[in-house]
Amino acid sequence: MKSVKNVVFAVAAMACALLPFAQAYSKEAPVVSKETPEQKDVRMKWWREAKFGMFIHWGLYSVPGGYYQGKPIRQYGEWIMNNAKIPVAEYAAFAPQFNPVKFNADEWVKIAKEAGMKYIVITSKHHEGFAMFRSKASPFNIYDATPFKRDPLAELAEACRKQGIKLGFYYSQNLDWHHPGGGMYYKKGGVKRWDPAQEGDPDKYVDQIVVPQVKEILTQYGEIPIIWFDIPVGFTKSMADRVYKTVMECNPNILMNNRLGGGYRGDTETPEQKIPDQGFPGRDWETCMTINGTWGYKKDDAKFKPAEDLLVKLIDIASKGGNFLLNVGPDPEGMIPAGEVNSIAGVGKWLQVNGEAIYGTTASPCATPAWGRYTKKNRVVYAHVFDWPKDGKLVVAIKGIKSPSATLLASKAKLDVKETAEGLSITVPTEEPDKVASVIVIEHQ
């Protein structure tokens, strides 16, 4: 297991090479919020306490599953239209093949809940321009363009309400390879339009597709607490203003990430496929990460991160004050791959015992120890021990506290604590309670 942890920490410090634009934001002056810090604290409270959420990338791209004309297409599954330069009409022909009759919203939410996830964010429209809901703004949607004739977002919203899970929507406000005028990603003369059908007026696209669809997803499914935008490169201040105005009119209490563009910083930083060394002091943040090598479904990608790896990542993120938004990619029949379900279920089993040390915690009050991580909640510090001490003594670098006590979270067994020049010396059992991460609860007056 220690080798897995070492790999986790090495990878966590690296940016994702496949998406160099993941943190490409507007260089315009940031829009200043009129909200007071106290008001923001109230609005952000549930999200800060949640810590763990499920990202779902599901769209028309699940039909080709990473293959085009019999050949595998490299990189992310949801980018296949762009990476293979598939013409608009040819890509739209996947829609009649999309009939996810095995989709069960209640089962999806149950999977998330049993994994210990407190919220879900699903792609309502990705860069392919295909809406995963019934939209009056464009017929290119799962209800009107496929034999499925159902609105999965409506079913998911109802299932989330029944099971007590928050639901948020991802929406690609800029990149759209289907609708005329939709944005492209420009990188030093790189990706440009490859089909004349994509030509059009960007402002008209925003006014006739983006604004109406954002209004639809924020008004048709009850109160939606999160909207997650993506890749604002080329999205002007005027465009962003119109979208932001629409969002605020629909729900002024919504949480928004930092990828709208136009100088809107939003509420959360969004490191992608990495865990920042120091988190983002003074800012709320959320690492979004794939469970395998792709966001959208690819039939050949079954290299799922094991539960042990995901658990260490969750603890590392929580210790730095962040949230973990872990992605799954359902297949064209509407099933979350079994390998993904098994991995996240393993995290859920650990959280059933140790969730107190994750949910509602804040960043570590101490320097990161070599043996693991810390989280904090009021007068309690949780020591997450990855490398159990062979000599039976765990040194915790906490000094100057009154009446310290320590217990094992899993068994509630009391542990002997002594104050030393290095901090607290805690006597622990020979055998660790958990092979991946054992939690010691340290309380003080």
C-alpha cells in the first residue's frame, strides 16, 4: 500500500498534460461581489461540510465510446468529435443510436450515497452541444433527438430529493461544436472549426442557445445549488455578463465555479486532475478528477483507480481544506461501469466508520507529517495515519494545548498521551485499525 501512496503524492503534484487549458481563465479584471463574508459563509456552509461529490460525464459521446470509423481515438472520450474532426451531421447521427434504457436515476444516486458522496454534478451539455435534458432552445437533445424520449435530469433531480443528495449541473457555456457560432478552443493557431456548419454568430449562439438553456436547467428541476461552467477561452465579458445575469435571476444563492470567464471568479477554484500542494488559502476549492483515464465513457478504458488510491486522495484534499469531485462515465446504456462502482464503494465503507474525520472538517492546523495527514473540527484534530508506527509511538506536532486526550476513531479505544518537546507522543496498538488510513481523534480543552 505504501507504494500506492507514494504514487498518489507524486501524481497529485503534477498538472494534467492532456488539458493544459484546464485553468485558462479570463485575464480581465475580476468582478467584485457585493456579498459580505458572513453571507458567503452561510451560502457555502453545506458545500464546505460535504467534502465529497460525484461528477458525472454522460452524453452522446458514450455511443462511439472512444472509437471512430473502427479506430480508437486518443485522449478523452467526450472530446471525440473534436479530436477525430467528425462533421456535425455525421456526429449528430449518433443520436438515433442513443437509447440508454438501463438508466436508473435511483440506482445512480444510491451508488453515490453509499460511496459517502454528498452531492452530484452532471453534464447537462458538454462541448459536443448535445443537451442531456428536454430543451426548447435546441432539438439536439436526448428527448427530441433519440429514441429514449425521457429527461434524465428530471429523473435524477427527483431521485436526489428522495435520497437527500444535492444536485448540480455542469454546462459548457462556450465550447459547442454542434451549434453555429459555438466557441472553439484556440491554442497558438491550433483547433479551429472543421465544418462549415459550425460557422455562425457567437453572440447569437449565446442569446439563442446558452442563455435559454441555462435558464431551463436552473428552473425546470427545483432549486439547483451548483452550476459548473467550463473553458472560457474566447468567451467575452459581454457574453459572460449575460449568462451571469441569467444565473443570478434564477438563483442568487447558487454556487458557481471559476470557469465562466469575463472576470467572474466564482466561488471555487477548480484544479483538474491534480491536488495542489498547499490548497488555495483564502479560497474555496475543489479538485475534479477522473476515476480512470477519461471523463466521458471509453469502452477500452478499464484502468480504474483502486479504492485505496481514491481514499488517500480524499484525505489529502480534505487536509488542505478542499472538496473532492470524483468523476464517473456511464456507458451508452445508462450504466455506471462496475469497476467504477466497486472503487468508490470501497471509499464509502471507510467513510461509514471514519466519516467524522472528513465531513465538516477544515484544513490541517499543522505542517503535513511524513506519516499521514491532519484534519480539524473545532477543538478536535484528526490524525489520519497512513504509515503506522512500528515502535508503537506516534508523534503529533501539536504543542501548548490543555488536557489533550486521544482515542481511535474506529474502536473508541483510549490511547495514552504524553507531552514532549516535539509535541504529543501517543501510544498506539501494534496492529493498525485500517490498512490504508487509521484515524486518531485528538481532543483538547
